[in-house]
Amino acid sequence: MVYLESFSFPSLKEEEEFLSSWYNERVVMGMPTGIINQYPFNVLSQKGLESLDFEDITILYGGNGSGKSTALNAISGKLGLVRNSGYNKGNFFEDYCELCEYEEAEWGDKILLQEKSTLITSDDIFKYMLDTRRQNDFVNNRRDKAIDDWKEIRSRKIKHINFETGEGVDYYKQMKQAQKQTYSQYVASHVGEEIHSYSNGETGFMKFIESIVPDRLYILDEPENSLSCELQMRLAEYIVESVRFYGCQFIIATHSPFLLAIDRAKVYNLDGNPATISKFWELPNMKLYYELFNKFDRNLW
């Protein structure tokens, strides 16, 4: 299911006109015109990338600095999507997004595109893994303290209790509760739940799986980070299944050969100038993998 049909970025001419107008306005107002980071201007326009046409699965491929994350940032910014982690916006991000345009598809319900779209970045996944680890460390520390408390309370002797004034009542209640419970029962009643965790890669993979629900547009920025080859293959399979059975659409920035090789995925090669639509086996990284295995073919097989 396609929810976002196309997205247009400002052309080089439009960028130049905006920056020239911005500069002239500051000169007239007597404001500083020193060197200012113009990002995200002069990134995609230098690649000749003015628009993207989307399929059920569209992939943006390119090396560091190619602009694939910039493109996803512009799309998510224009759509007004919530971000859970920080990113490089620069001074002109909102202005740049104002110059962008997009075309929606038609779907059955009346839910707005912004409400049907989710952005998930590798930074979001890393943050989730760190938060999980931090929560579990907190629970483990509380567990150790609870065990010590249980031992201390069980060893107490009954002190003077005055039910009229309340003196010693809480002390007595704690002691009786601890006597009725094994230490494991006492700990369970005084400590928060530990989040079931796996390896970093497995935790990241499970986060992706839990985040994907039917009938949505998903924008994924380098989801393969921290995933093993096997988990990348499983993620690719899950993306395909989510499109086929759950009516999802995916726009993905990635280097992963397993995601790039998804059948019928539309791949934009942002390493080219201009950026072009390519088959996955035509991409430079894929050729390097092929050459590597071919070099050792006789020894491996």
C-alpha cells in the first residue's frame, strides 16, 4: 500500500534564490552575514536529486555524506513527524522543508498522512537499548537492597508497640510481612519488573518488530545498525511481510545488502551524480562484495 507517492526537494536554482534573498534581507537590516552552516541546502541539489517517486518499498542507498539521511530528515520534517532522538538540523532546516512538496496517495480511511507515518532511526534503537539496560541495572540494584532488607527485617526482635499512638506499628507490620514471605516473594513485591533483554542486536530487532503495526508509512534510517547478518535477513523478510499482509509502506536509508536485495524494492543510488534508480547488483558496495567473494572463490567452495 502506498501512502506517500512522491516528494520534491528544492532545485539548485530555488536554493540559490532563497539564500540570496536571505542574505540581501540581512544586509538591508544591518544584521551579520558571516559564514553560516547552510545545511540542508546544497546537499541533494548537488546530486541533481529534485524528487523521489515511491513504491511499497523504496530504498535510498549511498555512502557517508551522500544525502540519504538528509532526504529522510526533510521528508519527516515536512510531514511533521515526531522524533525521539536528536539530529543535525542546521540553521535552515525549517526553511528548507517549507520549499519541499509532496503528493499523497488515496486510502480508505480519513486518517491524515502525518498520523499514519512513523520515523524510526538507528539512534532511536540505540537509545531504547541504553534505556533498557539502565532500567535493568536500576531493578538489579533495588533487588540487592531488597534482599538485604528482608534479611535485616527477619532478624528483628519485637519492640514496644503502642496501637494508640502508632509507635512501632509499621516496624511490626514489616517484620510480620517478611516472616510470611520467602525472600524471593518479598523481593518480587518490592522491586519493579526487569525488562527482558537480549543481545544488542536482538534487542534492536525486537524493537523494530514491536514498532511496526498495520496500515502505516514507515521511514527507517539505517535500521541494520547493530544487527547481525541473520537479523538483517529476518528484518528484510519482516518488511516484505508487512507490505504484503499488513498494508505498510517503507522508505529506507540503508547500506545493508540484505535490505537492498529485497525483491521489487525501488533503489535510488545517491552515490551517482545525478542520483539514479539502480538495481541492487549495480551498486558499488554490492560489486565490492561480489569481488571479495569471487577473489576467494576457489578456497571457500
